[in-house]
Amino acid sequence: MSTSIVNNGLTGLLAAQAGILTTSHNISNATTPGYNRQLIVQTTNQPMQTGSGFFGQGTNVANVQRVYSQYLAGAVMAAQTQVGEMDSYLAQVQQIDNMLADKTAGLSPALSDFFAGVQGVAANPSSVSARQSLLSSAQALTARFATLNQSLDEQRQGVNDQITSEVGVINSYASQIAQVNQQIIMANSGNSSQQPNDLLDQRDELLQKLNQEIRVTTAMQSDGTVSVFIGNGQPVVMNTTAYSLVAQPSKSDPQQTVVGVKAINGNIIELQQSMLTGGTLGGLVSFLNESLDPAQNELGRIAITLATQFNQQHAMGQDLNGNLGGDLFSFPTATSSGMAAYMNLYANKNNTGSGALTAQVVQSDYRVVYDGTNYSVYRLNDNGTLMPASAGLVTNTFAGGSINVDGVTITLPAAGLSAGDAFTIKPENPTATRVTADSTNSAAAAATAVTATQAGDGALAADDYRIDYTGTGPTGYMVTRLSDNTVLTPTVNNFPPNSITFEGVTVHFTGSPNVGDSFVLQPTRNAARDITVNISDTALIAAGDPFRTRVDTSNTGTGTIDAGSMTVLDPASIPLPGQVTLTYNSGANTWSVTGPAPWNGLTIPSANFTAGQQNVIDLKGIRFTLSGTPQNGDRVYLEPNTSGVSDNRNAQALGALQTSRLMEGNSATYQEAYAQIVSEVGNKTREVTVTGQAQQSLANQASDAVQQLSGVNLDEEAANLIRYQQAYQASAKMIDVGSKLFDTFLSAIG
Amino acid sequence: MRISTSMIYDTGLRSINDQTASMLHTQQQLSSGRRVVTPADDPVAAARALVVTEAQDINTQFGTNQSSAKEALSLEESQMSVLNDIITRVRELAVQGGDAALSQSDLRSISDELRSRFDELTGIANATDANGDYIFSGNMGGTKPFGANVDNLLAGGGDVTYSGDYGQRNLQVSPTRFIQTSDSGADIFTQVRNGNGSFVTDYNGNNTGSGVIDAGSVTNTATWNALADKNYSVNIWVDATGVAGTAGTTYYDIVDSTTGNSMLTGAAAANPPTTAAQFQSLRKYYDNQTIQLSRQTGDPGPAFDLGGNVTITGTPANGDQFTIAPSTTQSVFKTISNLIGALENKLANPTKSGSAALANEIAQTLTNLDQANDNVLRVRSGIGARLNELDSLSGVNQDLNLRYSETLSNLQDVDYAKSISNLMQSQTSLDAAQKSYLKVTQLGLFNYL
């Protein structure tokens, strides 16, 4: 009996020892990350059956258990991968957010200063200092574009580098998890009923860390290992094998670092961006796609639109030397491709065909002239180039039909026009003012007017595109807008041949591509980098208009002509080859136009002139107003603006660009377009901040819940320590009692 | 609820961090004076602020343009004011010069002063602004508008030519208003209608009588404008022998200079009339009686109407002629030089019937000076109206500026009372968090073991 008492005491002693051991393990790991407190599971031994019933045989420690909830751990992982994503996104987007709206470093003050410079020239057109100040503010503006773009580029480089190092971190965690899996298999091989608690803690901690870098899903295997996947099931760890990820420049866009996996054959398969979500890496990838690319594209778009529109207006003016204005802003051309250097057009490295694309942003006005049989279409920005007959443009077979030039669909009426009728097309204008009929057109021409339309609004967008060769459709090429994966319907041009136009960009194709070949086009990405000021001589600023108007001093009537303005520059008519005379014929109420060719022999019909009213007259790109009551034979003149150094008409037209809504389909000024980026980035930053805070508090709650269950409480452990110490003392006392009983028995028989 | 020891530390630290971050943000707002430190604080306000700032910049630019326009107009106005004085002085001198009692030396001094006024006028016409651009040359600011030289004009050269153009410089002074800041010199100096604006009267240089014709007046402009022929003459005939009545009676005829027909008879004018019938078909001349240029009762011929009348004063001699021609434009230079010419002519030929020539010339000059003066007043009133407009625009401009500043302030600026209160609140919370953290972390059963 006393042996049993000693035995029971011994089991209690051992159990108390195990308890103290576990408690001390808990105490020493109280601050170990990922540690879950452990408890001993104590059970009674198999009782001994006797005639008088079952006698307990003491205790034993069945198991050392970690206090762990799979559910709570999952909640922490889910919240923390979001926190990781939001944190890394926020860290990046905050930099742009601060930079773009800065009162001194943003684009806004430079834009305002530039237009103040233009207004300065308008106020003092002949002043060299005002002109110099315009050039300096233009240079400051282009420098500002470049600086902002440079910061964005540096950030892009930084993010790409960070993606590369993230991939390293992910690979390192993956291989550690694979190792721990291996250790767990080995630990389990001895006794599969016991859990290697500390190894499991270690693996859970590694999974949590990996999950903070990128969102993962896990699958427990029967051998105790865990398999880890990213995205839609791309394995990173399978049993004891880690699959390493690779970061490398994308095959479709070398500027972009993408993540790939090495296949068994050694090929690297690029992972879809959409697979990389959650965690730091997910945050970086979404920052690139959602904030950095749009901001840089938009900045480039403002640069291109500002430059082309300013140049277009500037070209209509006359400089101090009496010549037509040249380009104030310019973009360098890449010698290799002949395209503007800012235009990113990448052929996928996997392309197998010989198809090649070039792209350009075309902004031009057009003149359509009918000679009685044929239409001639001139592209005005190209020195008034006549679209060639071979392109099917100069023909009368377009009866009621239409032709596409640079994405502009020009519809030519089949009948009703007379020889000499002419039209001006400004595609950048809203539909209502896009086509202007010359005021010398025959009366019937007004009813059967030429029209011009564009797919969409034709305005340049701040988007990127993928162009795939599918071999089907009118050109075989399919254009997809990358921001929303929409397939576009480009306009197929008659001129230039083999080209399509979509969203303000014209793409020319040559060679023979194979189905599946693809290209990535980023039309505006680098424009802010490249914009430069082309003029350094103050005399070359075109502040005046290339013509002036005059009323003959011997007129007897009160007819007057206003100063007039340029609507388009038609190189065939401007500069004026000499004095053009408009003579009023009171009998027919017409004005006859005489002067050097091509100005000679035109007539403004009665329909376009009412004496005593303001009559707006459009003539070969010049617009002026005839008013008052002229007498028969009264004359007004259009003359070359010789020595017109104080003329500021064009400077004012240039200044008016500041408040004209010329962006986003005639809905926004430059400043408003820029404010939109600031607002978008600001909103994104705010969204990420708020979401990040919400996720952070979710993560805190989840980890608090885990801590409540699994965390070590030192007070509790102290209490356990005392408890096990007392149990130990009591068991020792039991052995002492057993031994004393035995001694009593021996002394009784001894 | 079970609490783990690390939770006590984590939670305490977390709330200290949160309070510090919120304090830092409030401090940033207070020190910068801006509620919107980065666009993320209020993206809508930030974007709106950019647009409003630009609108304010543009408004400021319009303010600057208004000042420039005001400067230019004030400069032009001061030149025009001098021009007005010159014309007034020349008018006085012309009236003085008409005084038959003047001595040769008086005439000489008048003509000398006129010459210096002419030079002064040239100076005004070729005035330059602060940039050295000519004010009155339209858009050809680098081109001297007038090369006026009194001796060239006297020598019979044509009228002064204007070398500028007809452009008007404009400045944008409000979103929709372009204000004219210059007037072309032609408009001010050379495009002056002579005569009464419709026709100009003149005397024939060979006249021997003392008849002086006035500028005449137009009673019906439309009638005058519609005439096919616009050149006429009033011919004076004296019935010296009394063929048609009292000897020495003076008659006049109105003759279409283009056809040579008498308007009174409708037939070829008798030149000179000799028979009684010829004299009787004419009208009798009375000193200072209005000569109606239309058919009157008693005229033998068909109806005619030139739409106006003239008046001849004095005693014209037989064969004297007064012409009526359509108005043209004549420069102020030419008007003054004509006067100088007449005065100097009188000086050179004191005995000739120069007094009638001078009187006619002075009458014409006065008419033309009045035309010039009207023209100057017209331009000046335009300048005055524009200066007035600029004054009111500048008021609007300042109002707008204030409004934009207010809007910007509402969008961006910090509410100090609110932010300071927030700061105090975070400070108190931080203090509490720190103190409680210290207290809680000091607890522990091990302290008692």
C-alpha cells in the first residue's frame, strides 16, 4: 500500500516538475514573437481494480499543448496583409501627394507664371524685356515639368528596386517555411500524436511575416507540412520544397519590373499583376498601376496638349522679324524610331512576326477645297500638305461618303457645292464650331456643309494601351485600354495609309506580324521629361498677327472692318502675298475680293452681309467683322502686317489659352486638368490612409484576441509557479508519508 | 477577460503613438496656418484651391493690365489735351489774322507763332511712350508716323502721309473686356473731313472781288450723297451795262462743273451772260443772303436739289467763282500750313487783293479747325470713357481679389480656436496615456514573490 502511495507521490512529483518546466518555458518566452503559451495536459493513470473498487494510480502528463486558435490566427493574417499593403502604398503615394500640390514646387505656380509672361508680352509687345521674361517663364515651366517627371521617375525606379528586394524577402521566407516543414516531418516521425509546438509557432510566425509581404493562402497536408500559394494558386512552398520567384523587367514593358516564377524547363513565366495582391508587394504594384502611372501620364498629357496648342496658335502669329511664328515648345525625336522620344512603344520580346508599329500624336487643322469636280484636302500643320490622290482623297467619288484623315472623319457632300467652295476644319474644337465654311462660299454650300467627326472626342487621353495582332477586324490589330481593359474601336485612316487612330494617338503599322504578337503603347508617359523651349531669340516670339485691316480713307459710307483674327494657318494663303481688296457692290449687296492669287476673284455673297449689322466673315483662315453701312465702291483692305511690332493680337490669343477649356474633350483648362491629378492623388492618399487605419484597428483587435487566448500573462505564470511548487511539495510530502508508513510497519514487525 | 502581459505594453504604446501622431498633425496645421497640409487632408478643397489660386493670378494679371492700360490712356490723354490747346490757339491766331487792321509785323509774328505751333503739333503726333514706341502709329510702334514739314506742304507737296497703320492696341482687362489703349494717328491727325463734312467750298484764286464764301451747310445729307455729280460752282456775273435792268446789278449762276450746265436753266451755262434773257434766268446776288442749292420759285429750269446751301458775303466782282466740291480728308498739318501760306502770301504781296484771299482762307481754316477740334474731342471722349471704365473695372478687380482670398482662406486656412483646442485635448490625452502606461506596467505578481 505504501508503495502505491510512494508511486502516486512520484507521479505527482513528476507532473509538478513538468508543470514547472512548462511554466518556466512560458515565462522565458513571454516576449518571443509568435509564441503561444503552453499548458501541460494532466490525466489520471489507469486505476487498479480490486475487490473493493478502483484505486487511483496517480497522475501523468499526457501532452504539452499550445493554446492556439486556427481561426484567430487566420483573422490576424487577413488583417495584416491589408495593413502591409496600405502601409507600403501610403509610404509611396504620400511623396507624390506632398509634391504635386506644393505651393512652390508644384506645376500650378509655374503654369500661372508662364501665362503671366504671355500677358506681359500682350501688354508690351515690342518690349524686349517682356519677351525675355516670357521665354524665361517658359523655360521655368518646362524645367518644372521635367523636375516633377524626374521625381516620379525616381520613385518608379525606387518602387522597381523595392519589388526586386521584396521578391528576395519572399523567397527567403518561403525557404525558411520549407525548412521548418522538413523539421516538423522529422519531429512527427517519432510520435505523430504529439505536436512539436515550438516548431509550429515558428512556422506560423514565418507565414505571418510572408503574408505581410504578399497575401498567401495555405493548405495543411497530412504529413504536418503546410503548402503556401499566392494569387490564384501559384505555389511558393509545397511540402518541403520552396519555389523561388524572380523579379525582372517585363517582356512587354521594359520599364516595369514584374514578378515571375521559374518553370521546370527553366523558362520564366511572368505572373499577372492581378495575382500580386496584399502585403507590401501588393501595395507597391497597386501604387504603380493606380497612382504613379496615371499621375505621370496625366502630367505628360498636359505637357503635350499645352505644347501643341500653344505652338499651333503661335504659328498663326507674326514675330518681330515679320515671319510667321515657329514652335515655342518642342519635343526631341528619337533617332532610332523617328517617333517623338517621349512616346513609349514596346514590342513584346516574345513577338515572332516582323510587324512594327510607330505612333504619334497628330494635331492639325485641315482645309477642304472643292474645285467643281474634285475635293482637295490639305493638312495644315504639315505646311499645307495635299493629301495624295493615291490615298483616294482627291476624288469626287466620295458621293455622300466620308474619308478618314488622322482619325478625323470628314464627310463630303455629293452635290450642291460650287467650284471654289472651301471649308476649314479644326478637330480640336467642339462639334458646333469644328467646321467653318468660308464666307465666299456659294449660298447653297451652307445647306450641304462638310462635316467632321472623331471617334470618341478625339482628345488625347492619359492612358496606356496594349495593341495585339489578332489577324481579324479591319486591320488585324486590336487595341485595349489598359486602365480598364476596354477594347477600343479605332478609326481606320485612309490617310496616312496603314494607320489607325484612337484617343488622339495615330499608330502606323508595317511588316507582317504573327497572330499573338503584341505591343504596349504609353503615349504620354515621358512627355513631361522631354518638353523644351525651342526659341531663344526674343524677336521670334510671334505676338502679332500676320495681317492687318484698313478702311479706305476715300470711302463715303460708314462701313468698317475690325482688327480680325486668325482661325487657322493655311500656308497657301498666309503670309499674304500682297494687299487684298474687298470692294462693296451696293447693287448686289456683295463684296468682291481682289488681290494676288489665291485671293483674287472671290465674292462674299449677299447672304453673308447685312448692312448696319456685325457680319462675321471667314476667309481662308482669317476671321474679321464687317459692320456699318458701306456705299457702293467702298473698299476695305487686308494687308501684310509690315512693321507691326506693337501688334499684340496673337499674344492675346495665346494668353486666352490659359482660360480655354482645351483638355479632356473641351471640358477642362490646363490648370483644371492638373488640379484633377492633385485631387485624384489626394483622394487616393486619403482613401489609403483611412483604409489603412481601419485595417490597422482590425489587425489590432485580431491580435488582441490572439493575445487574450494565447499570450503569456506573467501574473498567471507566477500563480502557476506557486501552484506547481505547492503540488511538488505536497507530492514530496506524500512520499515522506509513504516512507514513514513503511518505517512504522517495519518497526512494528522488527 | 484574459489579458496577456505583452498586450499591456502594446496597447499602452499604441495609444501613446496615436496621440503623438494626432498632436503632430495639429501642430503642423497650426504652424503652417493651413488646414489642408497635404491634398490628402481634403482632396476636394486642395484641387479647388489650385483652380481658385489660378483665377486669382489671372485676376491680378487683369489688374496689372488695367494699370498698363490706364498709363497708356493717360499718356495719350495728356497728348490730346496739348493738341486741343494747340488747335484752340491756332484758332485764336486765325481769327486775329483776319483783322484787316493788322500791321505787317503783327502778321509776321502771327505767322511765326503758327510755324512754332506746327512744330509743336508734329512733336505731339510723333510722341513716344516709355518704351520708345510711337503712340500714334497704330501697331507699327517702331515706325515714326508723321514726317510733317511745313515748308514741303507750302511748296505744294501733297498732304502729309501717315506711315503707321490703323491697328488699335488692345489689352485684356477683364475676362471678356479688351480695352483699346491707342488710337491710330490717321484717325486723329489726318482723317479729318474738311469743309462741313459733306462738301467743301472754296474761292477761285483769280477772284478780284471781296466776296467770301462760308462753309455752307447740308440740309439733307442723303440727297447730297445720292448726287451723281458733286462738283459745282457759284459764278458771279455783274450786269455792268444794265442790259436786264439796273446797271451794276450782281447776279449768280449755279453751274455743274462736270457738265458745264447751269442748274438754274438746265441748259449750258452762259459764260458770260450777255443778253437780258440770260441775266434774267440767273438769280440776283445780295450780300450775306443764303444761296439755296435747290430749285426756287422763279428759276426757269427743271427741278434740282443739292441738299444744302451756302452764303457769300462781301462784294464779289464780275467773273468771280466760288466752288463746291465733295469733302475729302485733310490733315491738321495741312490746315495749319494753308493758314500759314495765306498769311505769308499776304505778307509777300501786301497790295494785291490778298485780303479777300486771306479772308476766304481764314474762313476755310476756321471750318477745318472746328472739324479737327470735333475730331479731337471725339477721340478724347472715347479715352475718357475708357478711363472711367477702367476705374470701375479696377474696383471690380479689387473686389474679386478679396473674394478669391476669402474663398482660398475658407478652403485652406486653419481655424485657430478649433485647432488649439484640439491640440490641448491631444496633449491631455497623451499625458494621461503616458502616466497610465507607467502605472500599469509597474504591476506584477512577481514583485511580491
